[in-house]
Amino acid sequence: MRYTLDTSVQYLKGVGPKIAELFGKLGVKNIEDLLYLVPRDYVPTRSIKDIKVGERVYIIARVLSTSVEPSSKGDMFVVKVTDGTGNLDIRFFKYSPRARHRFRWNKWVGFEGEIKLWMNKPEMMHPSVDFNPPDFPYPYLPIYPLTLGLTQSMVRRATLAALRELEEELSEEILPEEIVKKENFLPRHKAFWYLHYPPDMEYVREASRRLSFEELFYLQLLLLYRKQTYRRKGIAFPKGSRFSRQFLELLQAENPGFKLTKAQVRVLWEIFRDMESPYAMNRLLQGDVGSGKTIVATFAILKAIEAGYQAAFMAPTEILAEQHYISLKPWFEKLNIPIALLIGSVRPKDKKRIHEEIAEGKIKCVVGTHALIEEKVKFKKLGFVVIDEQHRFGVMQRVRLRSKGRRPDFLVMTATPIPRTLTLTIYGDLDVSIIDEMPPGRKPIITKWYKAHEREAAYQFLRAQLDKGAQAYVVFPLVEESEKVELRAATSMFEELQKGMLAGYSLGLIHGRLPGAEKERIMHAFRDGKLQALVATTVIEVGIDVPNATVILIEHAERFGLAQLHQLRGRVCRSTKQAYCLLISSPHISEEAKERLSWLEKETDGFKIAEKDLELRGPGEILGVKQHGKMNTRLVSLLTRQFKDERLIFKAINDTLDRIRMYISNIMKEDPLLTSPQHYILQRTLAQRYTPSEFLLDSG
Ligand code: ADP
Ligand code: MG
């Protein structure tokens, strides 16, 4: 049988269907998965003459005799063994006749356990026993993550078999020769051997340095390749700015003295230049909450519509979609441009009509949720797409939306500033525009952290603000999973506030289990100033824009991540009034939570907060786990083998990504689509690692 990386592990010597099923529980299906099953630690193998008390070791030795020693706590069982360098007693604190039977005289057995003193003599206590020890004295043996029923010995036999069977396939170099030389990498098959069976720990680091580089390299190659394919052809929107001028006049009529910020102007210029070029645009627009992205997106949408195209604006939740719709609608109406909202909760009859009008090209701009990418939605002439909060969508959704037009221009917006590392690993295929300036007159939000026993003081401050005519959000995170529990918790917490801390004020409650219409009614009441405070149970529920809401109070603030808190706080710094964010923590919170909360009190720069957030969350997040599932777990475990201190990983990835982007841009300068024979291996490896839709995003 010829083995390849795709071969199921069950065909490996010593595995079979039963053990393969157990491997499946670890996410290991084929040989490739197995080779990337990164050991969580290693145990040294020792000759008996070299053992030291206190050390955890693996020895392979021959059974000399077995005996049962009675003791006050029951029978103990002792196996005498030798490996030719010395003798050792192996002691088990429990005896079973069946176990004794397996230690046949002269049989070679592996023992893994700690050496301890017993009656002043070194012995091995309570070891795990391996009746199928490796046939070679590897200096270290891997310790793998396991699942019930699977033993180290089974996994070791499987990885040894895989490494041997795949020797030839793994010997093929998949990185350009130059890079291997410059980076001073181990040959590939050696890297795999040393990852599992290292001569010493330095080799583990070297192996993982190479293998993690490969992961990052191919991910960047994928993204940059994708970027090249986007660059082929697209829509070249004609110059023209009738709508832009009208829109600006509208904004100025609403807010006398309105002027786009310098950052908005720069970004708009970048977007327009892309739109006018014959290439399809794929641009990421980053900017802190309230920095004015929506207005920028609106200018771009109008430009597309002026050229005779339709535009789609997709948001991850119904409330966000509605929010965008509500802010765009008055402008579009004044400009006489038909706009529609398409979300799941639209009545079937209306939905049908909207579908028809989109297909006929009557609706020029449609704002919506995932409902936009449903099969039934067909555009007459989709030319421009805005995706808000892209990190909540996967790449596939981008693909589906893209296929609804002929290479429409894409503008991806994200309100959470993304640190550079993440930008490169998730959005490496996009061009980036950043709005790094707030509209004029914004006062930095004042954030104060109240400890659990200061809760009353926080509410006192809140009441004083409400008395002055301000409106407020009160956020309660609910962690309960079940619908019933969540409902009960939301309601009882609301009643408690109504009777206690906020008695006498008009409050509204919004939680995840409310029907859409009810949610909308309450939100409208809040926006119209009929409610003084809106009590909400999740983050998304407060994704609305109410200029008079200037206070946000967050209970159990320690349960939120830094970026999430910053995002929440952004809900109240949307006007020129002074805004406040009150964080109340629970008693007894972790040191890390304290660090988070005090950071937030001091820092208002969204980018700095996002960097810190990632650092606190660790390497899994750095790489955008959700976006690249399997590859990612692999990469993270390789990196954790390489660095003891998680915080070093952050910098290392950044530096490595820089070098990789440079290598790849050199390669692509000569051969943008990797078609030359010398790059065959790059193409092939890409195709092996990713599905066609992952690297060719233009089915349209
Ligand atoms: P984002 O989408 O980045 O969160 P928005 O586009 O919703 O931000 O803008 C936030 C608020 O700031 C809105 O009320 C918007 O009208 C206002 N705004 C945007 N740009 C400007 C500007 N240049 N000058 C004054 N106000 C602005
Ligand atoms: Mg917005």
C-alpha cells in the first residue's frame, strides 16, 4: 500500500478502525493530521544506570521476575527488570493476578514514571506500562494529548509508522530553496521527525520554527494569491460626483458647518481611486467606533448607484442592519434613490416583493443580513458591496455575495480596530484604509471603574445624569445558555433595578429572547426619548445610535473582553456632549480582569486597546482562529512548543509575517500568478491545502 498524507490513519500499522475512531475524537483523521498532532511534552528515555531520583523517565527493560509484597494497605506488586546497564524494581501499589500474567519472563517492556526512593533505594513508582515499546532508543519520547481509550503507546506507534511510511513524501521541499537557506531551516522530513522524536529540546524548537513558518507562509501565499486574482478585471466606475455633491449638501443642511475629517477625505480618495480603476476593489476600512465610516461608505455606494449599478450593504445582525437602514434611509429618500431592508424577519409577502424589485433593478440599495446571500436574491446589476463587521462573517459569505454580481467592488468595514497581526492573517488579501481621526468636537469619553462595593456610587452618578436629561444604557451580560434561564435572569434583574437603584425612572428592557417587533418598539421609544434608560443583556442589542445617550453603565464588566468593552463604550461617544462609561466589577475578580479594567480607564485609542486585548487573549486569537480553523490550531500548538512565554509569540509572528510578505512579494513581482515551472510546488501545495473557493474568489 502506498501511503500519502490523505490516507486515513486506520491503515497505519497497529491502528485499525477502532483506534482510528479514537483518533477521530482528537481531530486526527488522516496521516497529515497525525503528523501535526503536536506533543504537549516529552519524556527522556534513560538507561537504568543513568536514572536520577525525582526524574520522570521512560525506560525499556527486560522482565526478570515478579513478586507480590503484602503491606498494611493491601498487596503491592513488584516487577524486577534489567536493561543490561543495571537492575531496577518497578513498584505498583495495587496487585491484580491478570496484570502479573502479562509480565512474562524476558519480555521487553517500556515503563514511564517517576523515580522515587523506596526504603532508601531508587525505584520506579506506579508507571504507565507499554507492552509494545519502541524498537529504537529514541532519546525523548513524545507525550501526546489523549482521549479516553487511547494510550501514549498507541499514538507513538502510529506516529512512528507514519514518519517511516511518509519519508519520501515529506522529503519533498515545499518552500523555495532560497528561503530554506536564508532562514536556516531543517529539511522538512527532519522537522517532522524532530517534532515527535527529538534528540534534544533545541531540535523541537527548530522543528516547530520551520513548521510554523510553513503555516504562516502558505496562509500569506493564499491571501496574496487571492489578491492577485482579484486584481484582474472588475468594474471601472466612471468619474462623476453629482450624488456626492448632493449628499454633502444634505449633511451640511442637517449639521451646519459639516465637514468631512481629513481622514475621511483621504480614505474616500483611496476608495474612489479603486472604484475608478478597472480592477475589482477589495478594501478594508478600519476605524474606531464613531469615526464616521458609515458616511464614507454612503459616498461610495452613491457613486456606484450614480454609475447605474446596485449596491448591497450587509451587517451581521438584524439590529445592526436595521440601524444602518435607519441612518441611510432619510438621505436616500431625499436623493430619490429606492432603498430596502432585507432581513429574516421581513414578512414573506414583503420579502417576495423586495426580491422582485432587486431582480428588476428597481431597488438601488439594499441593506440586510445573511438574508442577502440567500439563493433567491438575484440582482440585476450588483456593482458595489459593503460588509460591516466582516470579522463576524467567514470568507465563504464574501464569496457568495461576490457571486451575485460580476466582480463587484467590495468595501469591508470593521468598527473594532484590528491590530496589524490580525489584519495580515485575516485580511491579508485586502487593501487597507484607516480612519484615524474622530469628527471634530468629540470629547474623549470618561471611563470609571467601580469595584463591587462601590456599586451604589455608580448608580448615584447615573441617576444624577438622568436627572440632567441624559439617557443611558445599562448593560448586563448574561452567560446562561438556556432560553428559560436567560429570560428569567433578564426579567428579575430588570425588576430589581426598577424597584431599587433606578426606581422612579422610565426603563426599557431589551434581551435576546424578545421578538423582533417588540425589540424594535422599545428601541424606537428609547430613541425618541420616551425611555430614560435602556437595560440590555448583550452587546449587540445596544448597537444603536442615539446621540442623547451619553452614559453607559456596564455590570459585571470583568466578563467582557477589552475590545468588547471598548466597542460597547463607543455607543455613547457619538455626539459632542461629554459621555461617561461606568464599569462595575463583581467581587473577587482575577488579576487579568483588573488589568483589563484599569487599562480601559486610561486608554481611549481603539488600536492600542485592540493590541492589548490580543496580547491578553493569547496566540489563538492573534491568528483569527475562526477564520482558519484547523490550520490555526496546528500553528498555535507549534508556536507554543517554540516559545515558553506567550507574549513572545506575538512579536515573533509579527516579524515572521514581515519577512514572509517580503519573500512572497519578491516571488510575485516576477510571477504574479505562480505559473512558472519553478513555482509549481507552491501552486500545488496551495491547491492541496485550500479548497478552490478559498483561493479563487471569483466564481462571478
Ligand atoms: P462609524 O460608522 O464609524 O461608527 P458613523 O459614520 O456612524 O461612524 O458616524 C458616527 C457619527 O458621527 C454619526 O452621527 C455621524 O453623522 C457623525 N459624523 C460622521 N462624520 C462626521 C464629520 N466629519 N463631522 C461631524 N460628524 C460626523
Ligand atoms: Mg457605523
